[in-house]
Amino acid sequence: MWHHRGVGPRARNPLLPFPPVTEPSRYRPQEIEAQWQAHWREQRADRTEQSGPAEPYYALSMFPYPSGSLHMGHVRNYVITDVVARQQRMRGRRVLHPMGWDAFGLPAENAAIERGVDPAEWTERNIAQMRAQLQRLGLSIDWSREVTTCQPDYYRWTQWLFLQFWQAGLAYRKEATVNWDPLDQTVLANEQVDGEGRSWRSGALVEKRKLRQWFLQITAYADQLLEDLDQLEHWPERVRTMQANWIGRSTGAELTFPVVEADGSPTGESISVFTTRPDTLFGVTYLVLAPEHPLVPSLTSAEQRLAVEALCELVAAESEQQRTDEERPKRGVALGAWVRHPASGELIPLWIADYVLAEYGSGAVMGVPAHDQRDFLFARQHGLAIRQVIVPEGADPAAFTGAAWTEPGVLIHSGPFDGLTSEEGKQRILAEAEAAGWGRARVQYRLRDWLISRQRYWGCPIPMVHCPDCGDVPVPADQLPVLLPTGIALQGRGGSPLAQLEAWRTVACPSCGGPAQRETDTMDTFMCSSWYYLRYADPLNDQLPFGREAVDQWLPVDQYVGGIEHAILHLLYSRFFTKVLRDRGLLSFNEPFARLLTQGMVQGLTYRNPVNGKYVAPADVADVNDPRDPISGEPLTVSYDKMSKSKYNGVDPTSVIDRYGADTARMFILFKAPPEKDLEWDDADVEGQFRFLQRIWRLAETAKEQGIVLNPASKGEEPEAAAGVERADLQPAEKELRRAVHTAIQEVSSDLAGELQLNTAVSELMKLANAMGTHLANVRPAVAREAVHNLVLLLAPFAPHLAEELWHRLVDPSAPASSVHHQPWPQVEASALARDTIPLVIQVKGKVRGNLEVPADADASTLERLALESDVAAKWLEGQPPRRVIVVPGKLVNLVP
RNA sequence: GGGAGCGUGCCGGAAUUGGUAGACGGACUCGACUCAAAAUCGAGCGCCUUCGGGCAUGUGGGUUCGAGUCCCACCGCUCCCACCA
């Protein structure tokens, strides 16, 4: 073993004693991490204080699905939250930092079908495995609060909460056209179908089916969910925009057109349309219904019946994706029926067309070809009239561009409304409609109700009973939970497994006692995850899902961290739950998550042979600087992609911990990229991070060898006092080191406050280590001790094991475990940051021309004088006095000739 | 089509919010130590240069004493929504 002493050949301070020569120890993360984790566990160091004088702080990571193996995305998520939790603890807060398992879901059920294992056992095993992996990361999680959504003591309350929605009139069952995943054999919510019409889980193209399903009426909260986005100032703009788009609020009018016979006599029926452009009312030349509109059969004339039925059948057979393809010509057919224009009195033909959606608005649109691009194309194709009623302000009314004018303008050909602007026209026409009874103002949302039933086994049973006499009857709260039957054989796909369990299904009606049937659908797992963060506040409550006092104490969550993929799904549902539970009097806040960080993906180094398109494992690449296919020798392309087995680019967190330790993995994942950006995992860089921790270890060893730090008397001593040297007495190196220490305190503190800039926080630690490398050997013990002391404290949230070990080695060997993590967070000492002189930048006409060392407290006129007297001024001003001088005290002087 | 965000060295990324662009790290080059290598330590590292300096933050304009940062236009990339009436 090489002998290393000091940090480089440099002059020693003669004031210092010569260090004793001892064999330095090596940084062995595997040993110290296992040791400290065991101590922390024994002493239950991470337990949450449920009450006390300190302010509560809630740091939360999105809980994982227990797939069985931890991946890098999990590591990133939990490490970010752990840094926050640990620092808040040092800041004196009572911290709630829990973990749990989103444990219902299809993978367990599929494993059961494929391998005959019991889903509960499979899930249990995965949880045990992942918990063990997680614990190796050194996360300060209070495991006594662990929640598992598939256990009866949890899902009992999911059912109880479902009944709250039922009692509030917000849960209902209805027949509807729903998204059907043919691969997973279950329905899906709208939020769970991606932009390409594929299932979020299976990736299969979803089909439309008409089924009787359970819904939660999230649309009743659309307005609040949209408006309160403004309160979420600490959420990423992106997420708020996505939710606002998803909710999709449009203001406009609902206008009613009476249906008439061909001779103009009213039939008594009417068609309502929703429009955002009531100002274009006089441009309506037809009305068009969705093929699924309920009035279509009765309105169709005998002559048109065959054509109408043919189109309806054609449309019904198509997928949503085919149907909403904008490139395709719009198909439509006249019904052979008429409505009367409510303002002009004209007769207007009724049509059906595939471009009108039954689910949005009233399923009917007024056709204004001159001012809507879709209507324009449709009218031209089917020979319908195009009537221009809006002209751009100041334009010639006769000029027709050949395309729809969709911008606002001035009304023409609109009877009494001619000459108004679009905005005035909207208001006046709406007022007229309201007065005459054929219209009203209306707000329309894109958001649809949340479809929560799933035709699968491994989920929370919906606590309802269907009675032939009483209808839908809720299971009484004291009979909860409705237990999911266990030990049943799951065979293949098709049909809800619970529906096949005759004995389980058949029950007495809770209301009349007669024979009845249980609901056999289970809940969407997003139901379980919409309230887990509330349960953590009161995990053992067996009277309620949570006590009001407990949730009000801890929530809203101070810092929530998770993936962007939940921008709409989980984060919207949870907001909805919170608002409903608030209205039920179960909690007192409006929003569950005060601050949200959406962390970026962890991507793996990916090699691909561009010739045959095959991926190559990094281990098979001989030279990373010239990557070639190990078989053919062809050069490979290098990229960073989402980790996946098929690309051989996955990195197993456990193997990284085995090799370098958790602290290195933590530091690397924090340092490599800002938290919200995608991170390119590269094993070579991890090596570099490991070197940094070794460097800290050596710095500490150097200090220890020099006998300047280990000092039991310093126990409990304030870092400022630890300097123990009069400021006036400080030598230049000592001043510089102290400035580096307090700069680091200042920068790390601000990087951890508010926006989490963890990558720069780590780089500040590196700068401090660099400064210590330069100065540690040349300063007196008190100054060195202050530096080491604070480095260890600042390091504690990031590399908790190393910090703990160094604390015991250098500061207090007899301290109890976890004591470094309960030290107060260091405070900046302003005087340590102060400088006697500062470098003043001298600019000439805005360009930097030189530096001048000036007294830090020099006033503006002094700075101006010094700048003018400088060599720089002499050189660049060529003897001419400047026309203007701008002085920024403490920074620069700009001379403008 | 609508919306949001982003373009900075070879690479990941900094920049006190209008004040020294490239912090910190990686890669690379050179040197010290070593028989040698690794590790460690030190130095260098945007481009051009006649060594005075000049040019540089996607492109082109503008505001300003001063612009990566603010304004306008354009180009490119990423994400979300989209026949939503």
C-alpha cells in the first residue's frame, strides 16, 4: 500500500506541530455504510416525531409499484427527497419522510396467470426485495409508517372513501362508450390513453365499447381544479399548463334550434349546440349531429334512412384514432330533416357527420362554413351554402379569401347586429338569445368523468351491492372491508375474475336483506394512490382513513418529488380527492402538494450498430473512445436512451452500490444533471464521483494526522466559535479558507432552499474541498477544525454515511449514531465572507479591459478616481477624459470615451 | 393548428436575475512521483491572432454605458393537447 500524507508538496506553516506519522485508513464505503445503517435501524434514528414544538415538514416521493427490482429512476427520486428531508431535520424541523407501495395492479395478476403464483405472495415478495434494496441507499425513511395499498387495513379505507364519493353524489354507474384495452382486457380512464390512442400500461390500441361502468364525477370540480392551479406557484409551469389543457375550459353559448317539418311547422323537438362563437350565428347554414346522437334515428327521413344507417354503422366500426384523423375527408349525410334558425327564421338542414363527437358539448354543432375551417371543408365537399358574416376590421366585405376567416372581426349580414365587433356581437346575440329563450351562456370542459371500474382481479373491490329491489346499495361502513377473495385460480384472459365467483358474488342486500349481487369490478389503482399521502400522516388509525388533526398537521406536502408522467394522471386525481374530502369535512386544505419537483428520466448509455440496427451491450464495447461492433467491427452510434432490457443499456442500482457504495451513487445522481432534467448515466463518471468522496476522506485523514481536529472539547461547540481565532489576527490563508467555508454554507443553503439546485450544491462542496486541499496544511488548528466540521455538516444530507463516519472519526468518537444528522445546519458568518480588497473590473465602453485591486469599502467617487488613474485608463482613453463614467460599487467601473 | 419549454466549449452543465461567459465535474494533453502502470499531485484546455488584440452563448435585428440574460423576427429541438365546435 502506498503511503500518502498531506495533499501535495507545499510549504508548511511553521506554527504547526509536525504531524505524527500514522498509517492512514482507506475509504471503504461498503463497511461504513453497512455499519451505520445497522446503527440507525437499531436506534430508530429516522422515526418521525408525531408531535413536538418543532415545525413539521413533509417530504414525499411518489411511491413505487413493487415490480421487484429497483431501477435508477427510483434511486433518483428517493435520493432527491432524502436530501431535502435530511437537511430539513438539521434545520430543526420534525420531518415526515415515509415510503409505501402502490401494490395493486396488473403485473401481479399477469404473473399469476402466466406462472400460477398467488398475486398477494408475488407482491409481498417483490416488496421485501425492493425494501431491502431501498434500505441500502441510506434513506432516512420512517419505515414504521409504510403503507401497502393491497392490504386490507389500507384498502378498507379506499372503499370507505369511495363511499364518501357515493354519499356526496359523486360516484355513479352508467352505460357509456368507454376505452377498452383489448390486451389487458379491461376499460381505461381517458387519462390512461395516450396521444396515439394507446393504453398507458399495455401500449395496445384502445377500442371503444359501450359498457355499464362506475365513474367519479371529477367534472363537478373542473372549475376548481382549473382555478386553483394559480395557487400552485411552486409547481412547474409545464405541469400546470398540461393540467389546464387537459381540463380544457371553453366559454360560449348553448343555442337551441327548434326542429321543424319540411313545411316549417314545429315538431316540438329541438337541437342544442354548444358554440364559442355566437357572433357567427347568422352564418349558420346547416346543423350537424354526431352519428351517435340519440335523436338521429327519430329525425331521419324515410328517403335518407339507408344512407344514414350506413354511415352510422361505418363510424361505429372505426377506432377513435381512425375517426379523428384530420387528414381524412369529412363524411356526412343529410338526415332529411330541418331546424329553424332562431334569429333569422330560415329553415336549415340537419346533417350527421363523423367529425362531430358525441361526448363533447351536446354532440351537435352549428355549421358556420365561412368562419370555421372544418365546417368550411365539410360545406364545400357536400355543396352546402357558405355565408360570410364576419369581416376583418376595415376589409372589403365583398372580398372572399377562399378559406374560413376564423379570427374576430366585424359582423355583416347579421340583421340588427351588423357593424358590431365580434366581442360585442357575442354579448348582444347571447343577450337576445337569453331574452327570447333560445340560448344561454355556458362553460364547456374537455375533461370527462373519471372511469374507475376495471374488469380485473388484483384491485380494490368496489363496495357496492346490486339488489333487484333496492338498486345500487353501498356496503355499510362497519362491514368494510369487502375482502378480495384469496387463493382463487386465475385462468387467462376474458371477463372479470370476480364475476365468476358465484359464492363470493351472492350476498344479502344490506338494505332489504333479499338476495343480491356484489359489484364484481375492482377499482382503478389510481384510486389507491390518490390518498396514500394522507394515510402516511396517520398510518395506524383503525377508526378512520386518517384523523383530521393528523392530516392538517402534516399536509399539504412541503416537497413532492416524482416523474413527469403523472402530470395529469395521479396529480390531477389527487387534487380532486383532496377537494372532495375537504368538502366532506375530512381535511382543511385545498391542495395536497405545495411544492412539486418533476424529476427527469435516468437514461442509459446506448450503443447501436447503424448497419443492422442491433443494440450492443456496453460491456461488449472494447474501446469507449472508438466503439465498434464486437463481431463485425463496424463503428457504433452512441446515444442516451430510456433504460430497457432490449437496448442492453440498463444499470442496476444494486451493482453500483456494491462497487462504489450508496454515497457515491447518491452524489453522482445529484451532481450529474439538474434534478428536473434527464440524466445520462455513465459508469465512467461514477468513478469520478467516487474519487471525490475518497478525496474528502483523505482531507479528513490529513486533518486527523495533523491532530488539529479531533477534540472532544469541541463537542457541542458552535461552528463560529470553533474558529477560536480573533479575526484581526487571521493570516491570509486562514481568511481565504474561512471565506471558502462560509461561501459554501451560503451557497449550499440557498441551493437547497426553494428550487432544488442539487447539482450546484454538490459542486459547492467540491469547491470547498478544493479550498481545503490548498489551505488546510497552512492554517492553525481552530480554523482547520471549523473547515472540517462544516464540510462534514454540509455533506451530511448528500452522503449521510460518510458524514456520519467522519463525524465520529474527527469530531466526537463517542457520539451516538446519527448524531451528525441532528446537528444544527451551519450558519453563515457574514464577517467571514468579508474581504479587505476586491478586484474591481475596469471596462472601457462596456468591454473588460482590466482589473484593479481596491478597498472593499471604497465609495463610488473613490472607485471612479482609482479607475481613471489606472494603467488601463491611460492605455485606452488616450489622454481624453471619458464622456461618461458608470460606477457599480463592489463590481466595476465603465469608462465611456 | 393551439400551448409550454429549451438552444452556452469535445461532453454534463454554471452564471448572484442586466455587470469579468464557460463555475464545478468528465474526457483529453503535458509534467512530477514510479522500473512501469494505476492511483495521487501540478499545469493546460472556446476559436483566431502579426501576441497589441480580435471574435464568440442557434441566426438576424433592436434597447442599453454594458445583453447568455430584456424586446422583435426567424431557424432548430423536446414535450403536452388537438376535427373540442
